Amino acid sequence: MKLILTQEVSGLGTPGDVVEVKDGYGRNYLVPRGLATSWTKGGEKQVTQIRKARKAREIATLDEAKAIKAKLEAKPVRLAVRAGASGRLFGAVTPSDIAEAIVRAEGPQVDRRKVELPTPIKSTGDHTAHVRLHADVQAKVTLKVVAEG
């Protein structure tokens, strides 16, 4: 099945890429979640529009990405969440929560879709998250998850 990606999919491609995937993966996962659309003859216009929008949003240069990486890795980000007495969270920390915490900690604006968690965060303590800033640059952010209150 031939699809046009509308959002970044780890291990598959970036918005505007035309990819060939198995029918079930495309029909049951990518298309219903809005990550891709079917390839059509008029799809070429859509691909150019997606690429233009992506260029406007992405970090322009490798040097700029490295500067943002240094800023993110310089100090840990504190994240206050609701937790029980044993330190177990009510729910889990999401990439959106992390992106907001980075901005509150006077860090750069980070897209929530660029934040990747190696394992779900469901307890207080120190954790790490990865932020994809550029194709060649990935920042490792240290999170200090503490109980609210």
C-alpha cells in the first residue's frame, strides 16, 4: 500500500514522504490515526504543501539544533504531578506534559511529537526523555518527577 505521511512516524519517515507499507498497517493504524493519507495522482500537490509547512516549523540549521540541545541538557526539568503516598503516579507523564514543563523551565519551545519516552513514566524520581531536534541531533532531557503539594 502506498501512502503519504502527514506526520512524523518513528522508523518510517517524516511528513511529506511517500512510503510503501503493508496493507494492514496502513489501513488499521496509519490512516485512522491521521498519520498518513492514501496516495493519489493529485497527492503530489499535497506532498509539496506538507514539505513547505515542515520547512517553516523545523529547526533551520544543525548549529541551532546543537545550541538548543546544550540548553536542554544543561539542567534537569522539574515536573510536579499528582502521586500517591508510595510515589506512584495517578496516570502517567505524557510527552505533552514534558513539552509544557520544558517551556515552564524557561527552555525552548518543543513540539510534543518530538518527545520520545523509552518507558512510560509512572513513578516519582529521576527519568530521561529524548527530544528529536534535527535529523542528526537528539537531546537527552533529565526529568525530576515530584509529587504535587
